[in-house]
Amino acid sequence: MIIAQIERDLLKIWISIKKALPLFLIVLVVMSPLLFLLDKNTLAPAPTPIDEPGIEIGIEQNLRSDLSLWNYETTGIKAIWFDSKDDLLEALTNQEMDYALTSTEIGELQLLVGKSKRVKDFLADEIVTFLASGTNTPVVVASHETGAKGHSNSPKIAWAAVVALIVFISIVSSFLVWEERAMGYLEELIASPASHLSIMISKLLAVLITVGGAFVALFVIVLLFTAGIALFGDASDVVAQGAGESTRSGSGLTVSTAAYILSVIAGISSVAAILVIIQLTIRDRMIISLVTLTFNVPLFFLPLIVPVEAFADASWAWMLPVVNIYGDLSYAMLQGDASYSFFPGMIVNLITLCAVIAIGAISVGRIKDWPSR
Amino acid sequence: MLELKGITKSYPLPRKLRDPGNPRHHGKRFYAVENVNLKVQPGEVHGIVGGNGSGKSTILRIAAGLSSQSSGVIYVDGKPKRQRQKTGVGYLPSKGSLYPFMSASDNVRFFGKLAGFRGDDLVRETDLAMLAMGCDRFKDVMPEELSFGQSQRVRLARLLITKPKALLLDEPSSGVDVLGTLQFQETLLHLAQSKVPIILVSHNATEVEALCDNLTFLNEGKVFYQGLVTDFVRANNSSTVGQAILNASRELDDNRAN
């Protein structure tokens, strides 16, 4: 019964897309060269050798006697400071220096890297060897994530993608629910042998399948477009960089990837179900538009208002699927924290989804009390 | 058999809309329909007539399960229907049409799937419903190419495939030309022979006269007359249903004025 309804809804969308396809193609044909030109013009110039002023290294005060710091000017080191460990860490956090050499509790030498991007350069330059030359203790290189919080765009891009998804869900739910309602189709469906729950679930799944399909299609188009630019526009670094970012983001999610994915899917489904219910229950079209606008637009600005740190212990955020998605995305992408568990979020999102579907089934029943005209 | 016993539907009234002089306002509530009793036997076509806002469509929506009554009971084949329970009756709303992106038979097939038919059963039941409504000649035609009369027949076939225990038709020939109306009347008469009880809400007095055995005349949510169509015509000193409705309405206006 549910499958039959989903088939019908998807057929409706497919027919509509087919009608609009020539228009899409015209837009694509007109816009592609323009986008290509724009992209060419905005590509970053090829990297040119920059006259690096050199790097600054801080060394823990009590290590001073252990190290022989001879001839460091020749290795590209601009300055070496000696300070207490706490002051060095603070300087690293404030990005006032590039590296700090400190000792660990077990007596190891630890090289803290302020700007993790420069680790490779640093190792290639064999500065570690140089620094360690005065001691027999091996140096452990560790990344000190200075100023990463608030500087990385990854969570905000992810958030923008999630909100764009929600806006699209809003559009599709309007197409599949409000229009059906206005045309009288939904009323006939409710009077048919189809149960209220099956109507609710089928509408929700049809919305999610459509939105999911559209995003996969968009992803493929963007991928092909980027690959095209890389091939013809000598911008392979764009692709390489993108792939690198993905790999890096993915590595932080190995522990509970499945829970993470389920959590986000359940969260987005909850949002979709809420939007379907809005379309089902509110009688006035203008009020529906107003509600969905006020629901969607502020979501874009949530990351500006709520600091990511608030999600470190995101127990309060699990109350709301929307905020939960943001919490999960931000925390996972920013921290890459293996200890962060998505299971509680997933469970709460699933419970929320079930509750919203149940409310939706009741709201389908409420349609019975719509005025006949 | 479909029976409605003591059906009342009321809504809470906002304070500013309350009018003690309005016969449908009782205290804080507005009564859309009040204590309506109606029984339709298999093979019978029962007409509901009355002015705009008299409660005709509300009765039909309650019987279809699209609106819940404030009090009263609906019996389908002698069994009382619980709140939120599917009635198993077919409802043809005045607003609504075929899905424009599906052929005539696909429209019927979709409702067959909702009724639980699959595979060969679905094909057979679709063909039977189409044949019963005389739609087999245009089963692969898209709705935009069908005339209004043909569309309504397909809509009826869509209801028939769900094996309804009764049919509720809300102004099915509204806006149809004379030929289309006559063709549709033929279809309904054919349908009545299949022993399905039918309730027909209509503004078309000729249609009611041609199709209905009994009728219910609703006035401001209450039953003004219920019984044989011929008795209604005779009681209002008329020769046609249209004339009888007019005379009855004048009488009601006079009573209200006094």
C-alpha cells in the first residue's frame, strides 16, 4: 500500500521533471560556458615561491641546557625563544609561533606543531634532526590545533548543505502534500482504503527519495563539472584538495560512522516529517509559507549564534533533531574526535522520527475536520 | 446497507460570532447538522437536497469518515463504525479529479493496489471495474483526453475496485453539459442495479427525480422532509421535484419571516 503511494508520488514528480527538462537543459547549456569562464577567472593563481621569512620556534626553558643550538640561521629558523611550557602553549594557541619543543611527563621530547599544514615542510627540512642533535631523546611530533575552532569552514559548509536540504524538502513537501490537498486528491486518498499511517509514511519517504535523488544528481553534476575544469582548466589541485579534505574528514569518523550516518538521516527525516505535517495541518497557504520561511531561514545563521563548543557535551542538543544534526556535523568534522559517540544522538533522532510520524498520522486524521469547502 | 442514526456535528463558536437569533447557534456552538437519521438499502439511490450550507456535504463527509460526528452512530451493513475506523464506503467528492499523469486504467489500478489487490487479481479487478463502468474503450487514454462524463465514470470505477459497501456521491454532475449529465445518469442507474446503496447529493432536481427513490430535504442542518420522492412532490402541490423544492423553500422562508 505504501509502495503504491510512493510510486504514484514519484511518477508525478518524474512527469513534472520531464516537462521541465528542456528548460533545465537550456539553462545548463547557457550557464555552463559562463560558469566555466567565471571559474577560470576566479581560480587561485599557480603557487609561486614565496620568500618565507622563516619559522619561529619556542623551546621549553628547562630544555635549554640539553640542546646545542648551533647555526640555526641556515635551516630557515628565524628565531628561537625559551619560555615556560604554559607560555609556549599559549603562544602556539594564539599563533604567535610556529612550533614549540617541550618535554612530556615521561621525559620524551615533544614537538608541538602550531600550523599543522606546515608539518610536511618542517619534516622535509630536517629541522627536527637539527633540533634533536643535542640530545639522545627522540622527538615526537604532535599537532597542536591552534585556533582551529572558529576558523574551519567545514562545519559551516556542512550546515549550509543541511539547511539547503531542508529548504528543498520544504519545496518538495509543498509539491507533494499541499498541492495534492488543494486539488482534492488527498481527500480522496484519505477516504480510500489507505490508512492514515501509510499516507504519512509514504509522503515522507517520497519526499526523502526525491530530495536524496536530487542531491545525488547534483553531486554527480558538480563532480563532473569539477573534473571537467581539472581536465581542461589545469586545476587538478582543486580536485586533489577536495579529495584530501574528504579523506581527512572521513578518518575522524571511523569509530561510529554508521551511527553518525543514521543519526543524520533520522534527524533530516524528522525535519522532513515536521514539514510534511505543517503542509498537512495548516489551512492557510500564506501561513504555511511564513512558518516554513521562519523555520528555514534562521537555521542558516544557527552556527553564528551557537558556538560549536556548546556541542562538546551535546546532551541538550539531542532534544531537537535539527540542532542535533548541527551538533553531530560540527563536532565530527571539526574535532575528528573518536571518543565522540553518535549513538545517543542516533537513538534520540530515531525516537523523534517515530514520534513525528505518529503525530503525522494523527494530523492526516485531522484533515477529516477540514471544512468541506 | 448504510444507516446514520442521530448524527450531529457541531463546532465551537468564537465569542464575536455568537448570535442568539441564529437557529443553528446553541450556546457556544454552531450546529452544522443536527440529529439526522438516514437509512439507505442495497440498490437504493437516496438523494439529499437543500440550499447552500444546509449540511448536505457535511453528512456525506461524516458518512465517508472524512469528518467525525459530535454525536450519533453510523452503521455499515448493520455494524456500528468506531471513530477513526475506515468505513469501507466509496466517496466521490465534488472537488477532485483523476490523476492527470496516469492513464484511465492506471488510475483505477492505483486504487486497486490501495485495496490490497496484487498481480493477476489486480489486473482482473481493474478490467472488471472498467468494464462495469463502460470505461474499457478508453482504458489507455490519458485523463486530459477524456470528456467530463468519461472521467466521472473512471472515478466511479476507481471507487468500485475497492469493493465499497456504499457509494457517496457529492454533486457528481455539477458543471456537466446536458448530454454528459444524461450519460452519467445512465451510469448511475446501471450502478444501482449492482445492489450498492448510493447517497447522491445534488443541486440538480431533474437528476434527483430521474435517479432517486427516496430523498432527504435538509434545511439549516435539520431534516425538513424525508421519504419517497413522489410523496415529496405531492406534499408540495407540485408536478416536479424542482417545483416541489421551490415550494418547500418558500414555505420555510415564510415560517422564518413569521
